[in-house]
Amino acid sequence: MKFEQIHTIGILGGGVMGGGIAQVLAVAGYDVVVRDLTEEIVQQTKDAIFESRWGMKRAVEVGKLPFDRAVEAIPRITVTTDLNALKDVDFLIEAVPERLDLKQRVFKELDELVNKDAIFVSNTSGFPIVDCQRDVSEARKPLFGGMHFSNPVPTMKMCEVISTPLTSADTVEAIKGVAEKAGKVAIMVKDQPGSYGFILNRVFAAARREAEAIVDAGLATPEDVDRAMITGRNWPAGFFGERGGIGKQW
Ligand SMILES: NC(=O)c1ccc[n+]([C@@H]2O[C@H](COP(=O)([O-])OP(=O)(O)OC[C@H]3O[C@@H](n4cnc5c(N)ncnc54)[C@H](O)[C@@H]3O)[C@@H](O)[C@H]2O)c1
């Protein structure tokens, strides 16, 4: 499946990430089908997309999203409990909770159900993509990669595009193309078996370990660690947030 052939995107899991991803892809012009488990969650997903702090209504109110584009995007979004609604998608994004056994199980199920030419990506925060794709058919593996968005998806620009040695060049280009069409900055990174995290979460985890070690050793307060990063490295989020920090958390 090439980038130009992608029109309909399925999302498994309509939580914090799935809802945000659905929103940006629909605004970008894709037909989007989100599947979650219960009618109650389906309603929460719709509320998040349309009514939440990062949702479309507020984006229009604050001038981040033109009214006409929001109106055009709304009918492109379907949220459902019906797994079969994902059958004919061209591109499938998995955004279920961060449990490897769950991701492996749903990918196996989806591999059997979904159009054999569809591209599959995981929005995992850090499991190696080779582990996520373990149980899909050999035929799907060239069509499989990672697509790691950052939360909140409607405002954060980054999207890591993760490839394994088996991911085809067309698939990498297609994932990158979808990310860019959604207004994201595509960051290319290779999968690393045996490791957790790609670029963002590995670098952040390492820096946070050091920040915590400094505070644990009694060398500085959380507030001063955040202040050092804000004033010395333009790192406005800091590390400590509500745990005594002063960083600009989301
Ligand atoms: N929250 C973040 O800041 C963030 C950032 C980047 C990546 N991620 C990753 O994105 C993924 C999703 O995270 P989230 O924060 O959106 O989680 P979440 O718990 O908010 O949402 C997950 C959704 O998946 C649904 N789900 C579970 N099993 C399902 C199934 N079989 N079929 C359909 N839906 C199912 C749940 O009901 C839930 O609504 C995780 O892998 C996470 O690590 C999260």
C-alpha cells in the first residue's frame, strides 16, 4: 500500500491517544474509523474529540482550527464497538493500553480480519516493533511499523516513524506521509529489539533519572532542577510538575 492509496484509517482503541489521533487525521482529510470496547467508551471518545480541552470545538474557539475544516472533518469520523468496521481500512493504528501481550493479541486478530494490503502501525510508547508484530503473518511484516505520536496529539508536533529491518521502503514512506499530512514532524528512527523507547522516551527517561537522582541525593530541590532546565536549556516542561516542580506541564 502506497501513501497515495491511503484514504481510510482505522484506529484500535479510542482512549487518550486514539481519540486525538482520530481528530487530527479527520481534519487532515482521512476517513477515520475508531473501535473501542463499549458504548460508554465510544461516547467518551466522541466527547473527547468534539468537546474536550484539546477537542475540535475548543480548537475552533481559540482560532487553531478553521470552522469549515472542523465541519468537514466531523462526518469523516466513525466511532464504534464493531470490530468488523475495521475490515476495509487502508492503514491501521493500534492504540490500546501499553501491554505487550495485549498488543500481540490484537494485532494477530486484526491481521486475520483486515484487508491484506493494509499497513499496520503501533503507537506504543516504547515496545520494540518486532515484538508487537510477532504474531502477524509473514506477509504483513513488510507492511508493519511504528507511529509514535505525543500527547496531546492535536497540539504536539512530533511523530516518531519506526521501521524494522522487514518494513518495506513504501511502508516507511506511507507512514511518514500520513504523519506529515496530519501536520506532524516525522522523526525517522530504527527499531531496537531488547530496548524500551525510541528517541523521545529514551532521552527523556535518561534525563529524568538524573533529575531524580539529584533531588534524592538532597543536592537541589525539584523546583531548582526544573528552573535550571528552563533557564539553561529552554526546556519549559521541566521534570517534576505537580511533585514540587515549576515546569510548564500540559
Ligand atoms: N497517553 C500518552 O501520553 C501516550 C503518549 C504516546 C503513546 N502512548 C501509547 O498509546 C497507547 C494508548 O495509550 P492511551 O494513553 O491512549 O491509553 P488509554 O487507556 O487512554 O486508551 C486505550 C483504549 O484502548 C481500549 N482498548 C483496550 N482493548 C481494546 C481492544 N481489544 N479493542 C479496542 N479497544 C481496546 C481501552 O478501552 C481504551 O479506551 C499505549 O500504547 C501508550 O503507551 C500514550
